[in-house]
Amino acid sequence: MGAVNTTVALSYEDIAWFRDGASLAAASRGAAATLARRIGLSSHRVAEVALAVTEAATNVQRHADDGALLLRVVRSGDQAGVEFLTVDSGPGITDVPAALADGSSSAGTLGIGLGAVARLADQFDLHSVPGRGTVMAAQFWPRAADGSAVVASRDLSTVAGVTRPISGETACGDAWAVRTDDRGAAGDRPAILVMLCDGLGHGPLAARASQAAVKAFQETRDLSPAGALDAIHLALRGTRGGAVAVARIEPAAGRVLYCGIGNVSGFLLGDDGRKALLSAPGIVGAQMRRLRTFEQALPAHGALVMHSDGLTERWDHGTLPGLMSHTPLVMAGQLLREAGVRRDDASVVVIKGAW
């Protein structure tokens, strides 16, 4: 048996959502500066992070009908950075290149403009649909003595996901995880496994179930989708249980293997639309029927999307022009904006550029 690579490309912690309101800019700026200092960014970098987050939050305040900002610590190996995502429903941006040009700033913001935010960030992406809304994402990593980034963020954007708790809660009952398997991989193209769990209900007890699923997924030696689900099923006994799906992407074979129980949605996106991946009824940790794994060919230049029932399935990536050319995180944010509901925990994971 070859070595199993269980390293997650990026891991996340200290996830916090800030809803649109009078205190959005001040609250998110303070939280961003606190996170940046805690992970050891230089005082200059802390100031840049706070400035960029303030500009992004103020844009949401001034232009969105309904918006929010996600702030979290992101880790790659022994390096840590700060990441934000803004999601808003509103008029959108009709001319994105002009909005990102030097000297372009919305009235009432700090005046640095979105172009300066993009330059301060190590990774930046923005997608806007006029009349519907805008999603913007940025990562800020430590800088070397010569000002260069210590993490090549562009190489870490194959998989990204977002979780959001139900309104009124801080703990989210949804969780996801990713790992790779280089046993038998051709060249540098190992298999990628992605797991998404929707713990039953919401709040701390649902979060306990979903975190147990993450732990079991990360520790299992059986990296088939059905084998991983069996391990998660055992781990979730004694918890509320949940809906869980596991996808195994095999770039060398040009296929995805998918096994799911409960109300977790999976879709392959391609030029010809989307193809649903099937899950069986049941509750992982309680009532799980005989597992079936389904195989589908990977679409050229496509993507895999997995989400909980905190998003409806009434979204169509074809109505979001240019979406497939953006990063997985911005794609996830747009799908959350399009289809997310406030009356339930929500999670969405996007895998793109892996094959």
C-alpha cells in the first residue's frame, strides 16, 4: 500500500459572518485586525488587511439590498492568512474592469477603491451580475522581506467551500472536508476526496455531529466513497446523525465516484448544463441502507458542486454569465447568494481545475 496524503490544501478556522447593518464596517474591521495580529502578521500587513476589509464592508453597506461578510483564518501547512468573502444581493456592478481601475471608489468609502483592495490581497476575485448581486473574495498571507507572498495562493484554489449558520445561531451544523489520495496516481494528479455533512437540525448538537463526520473522514484508511461513509456512519452513532455525501474525483481516470445518504445535493457542471449525482434516503449514524456508489465522467473544463439543503436546487449556473471562469470560492459564494435560505444552516463546496 502506498502512502496516503491526508493533507488538506487549505484549512479554515475562526469562521464568522457579519450581516449588513450600521456596524458592519467597524465590526468586521476590528475582527479582521484581531485575527491578523493573532496569527502573527506584521503590523503593516495587519493595517492592510483592516483597510481592505473596511473598504469591502463599506461597499456592501452602501450598495447592497442585503449583504454579509465572511471572515476566517485560512491555513496552508505552517502558514496562516486571513480571508474574507462578501456576498450581496443588489444592483451589481455593470462594469467590473472600471470598478477595479485605479482611482475608482464609491462615495462614502475610504477612497482606496476595489482596485487597491485587489493589489493588497495575495488572491482576489470578484464576480458580479447586474441586477442580482456581487461576490468578492480576497486572501492575505504573510509577506517576505522583499514584499513577496510566502504562499502561492493561485495554486490553492482547486477546492473551496462556505458554511453559514441559520439566522440567530453562531454554530453551524454543516461541515465539509477534503483530502487527497496519491496511491496509484499518475504523475502529480492524485485523487481528491470531498465530504459534506449536514448535521440534523441546527445549533451546537448539529455541529457536534458534523464535526464528528469530519474527524472520521480525515482518519479513515478506506478512501473509497462507500468506505468513508461507513466510517462516518460508525462515528455518528450517539449523535443526532446527518446527511452525508462523499465524492472521489479521479483526474487520471476522468471520472468521479459519488456516494451519498440523505438530503445532500451533488452536481457536475459543464458546458451542456448540470448533471445531478444521486443520494439514497436515510440518516448517517442511525438508518443507512446498503450503500451504492455512482460513477460519472468528468466534464471537460467543468466543476463539481456539493451543497446541503440550506440551498435550494433552483439555481442555474448558466444564468450567471462568466461564473465558471472564477475561483471555486467565488463560485460557492454566488451559489449561496442565489439559492441560500436563512431558515437553515447552509454549506456549499466547489471543486474546479482539478482535472
